[in-house]
Amino acid sequence: MAAVALAVLACVFPRAVIGQSEMRSAASVVKPSTYVSVEPVPRGKEFQIAVVAEIARGYHVNSHKPTDPYLIPTTLTPLLPAGFQAGDPIYPAGKLEKFPFSPDKPLDVYSGAFTLLIRVTAQADAPLGSVTIPLILRYQACSEAACLPPVKILVNAMIRVADASATPHPVHPEIFSKTSGK
């Protein structure tokens, strides 16, 4: 009987039934990866951390500067260990898109993939060796049918800090050459 009722609902309200069955957890919609611009990171030198976020097909997240104040912006917050200092995160421009739930007003969103950058300096007293720099990625993912609850995801950047005389070697040019960080 329940199967028949579900089949009738699917015919009458296909979007509502499909939307419920395809709903994902908010944390599973965005897959972030972290990259560091140099290896090793010498004490006293600046480097960059990139968070490349891949958004699941059919979803988007608000940009860092959403079109309405009630929309939740995407943010990146570093939780720096002692010996490190960071500038403000650098966010890419979003793309204005119209959705069925907002046909008259486009929303400033990220979809597909986007890259966030943050400049960090390893100070003279930064600990030598392997260091984890935690970052909090906050976003609210939405489909064309519904928005999921906002989520905060912990992402870690792993670096190796070396003496100030060490020579840093650029790594991940495929990410850092595309994003000037300006």
C-alpha cells in the first residue's frame, strides 16, 4: 500500500518525492582539498594555501558576497598554530545565476569547482618540521529544489617548516599559476 501511495505521489509531485530521495548530507556536497604553494616553507617566508572545493553536480553554494543579506556566504577561517600569521582569505568572484525559486533575481553563487586562497607567513619562531594548519570552510549548499543546513568543515593543510636558509620549491603550479592571489 505504501509503495502504491509513493508511486501516486511521484506521478503527481515528482520533484518533491525525487528531491527527498536524492537529498544529500550537507557535508557530502562539497569536497575540499588543500594545497600549499611551496615545499618546504622556510621560517620568515610567506606562502599560500589553496582550498579547492568541488561541488556535487546539481548543487551550488553562495559566493562570499551573496546577493541578499539573509543568504549565508561561503567563508574560510584559518585556525593558525603558534608561529604563523595570515592575511584575509582571497575569494573568487561568484557567478550570477537564476534558479526556479528566484526567477527574477539572480544569485551570486559558486558551482562546479572554486578555489579559495590565503597567504600565510611562517614566522621566525614557527616550529620546525611537519605542521598542520587547520582551516574551517563554511558554506550552505542548495539544489534547485531545497537548501541544506549550513555546515562547517575542517580542512587541514599539511606543511613542512624548514630553517630560514632553506630554499623553497614551488609546487602545484596548476593551482597557483591560475590564481594570482590578487
